[in-house]
Amino acid sequence: MDSDQWFVVGKVLRPWGNRGGVAVENRSAHLERFRKLSTIRARLPGKQETQTLCVAEVRFLKQRPILFFEGFTSINDAETLRNTLLEVPPEEAITLEEDEFFFHDLVGCKVLLEDGSPLGEVADIMETSANEILIVRHGKQEWLIPFIEVIIRKVDLPSGTITIFPMPGLLGDED
């Protein structure tokens, strides 16, 4: 199966503890999905090679998944997974409601201001304890746009656009 058909549900941030656990950045709207995992596919960003991992244990620390995999029993083992993307096959995708979307679907969308003028393109999404942040780039410029209702006006996946309200100071201006 082509890697583009798989869904990224998380990214390994760093080792956790001294028994091979890893802290994971959740990239799924449904945190509980991690409890149901028995296997998951690991892939380094930009690479085609993958590795299937058997999930031995799942914990949560302040809404952050902590995963333990069979055969990973030390900090050194866990370190080999740093920055690895964790993927599930399409058949394990969660069914969405009509107006819902996966955050990974936003990467590559054009970001427009309310007046229709282009700002840039979503390059990545950063998870914080409060909300997700869109990392929007245009050339060498970069903006961090909080994914909150007061700023995000419309997400139109069929057209690949996100319309935002540029609150004063959001884009580095002094308005």
C-alpha cells in the first residue's frame, strides 16, 4: 500500500522514561484511538522505508500519548524513533462528520485573508496544550496561526483553502 494512503496519527517527539517509551505528538482529533492500537507503522519524514511496530502499552500524560513498543526496552532503543511519523492504514481511519476534517489534510492548503488576498500555504501543524497552530509559509516568511474559532473563518478542503481573520498583531503588523 502506498504511504500516501496511510494516515499520520502522531509523531515521536522523544524518549520517555528509561524503559523504551516514547512521547508522541498527537496528530489525530481522537486521542482515544491510541488505546485501541495493536500495531502501527513508523516512517521517518521524507523516507519511504517503514517499520511495523507492535504496541505493548499506551499511557497518557496530560493528554500526550506515551507509547511502548515490543522490543524497545531502553532509552537508546526509543531514541531511534525520534521524529518518526506514526501511521495507520485507511481501514483504521475514523469516520468524520460532514464538516469535520483531519488536521493532516490542512497541510498544503492555501491560506487567504478575509478580503481574499493570499497569505501563504500551510507547511505543518504544531500541537500545543491549548490548540493546534498552523505553520504558514510564503517564501522565507513564516506565520504561526492559532487554529481557533475567532481566527479561522472557513476551511474549504475541496478548494484547498483556509480563510482567516488577521487579528491585529497576528501577522507581525502593528495594526
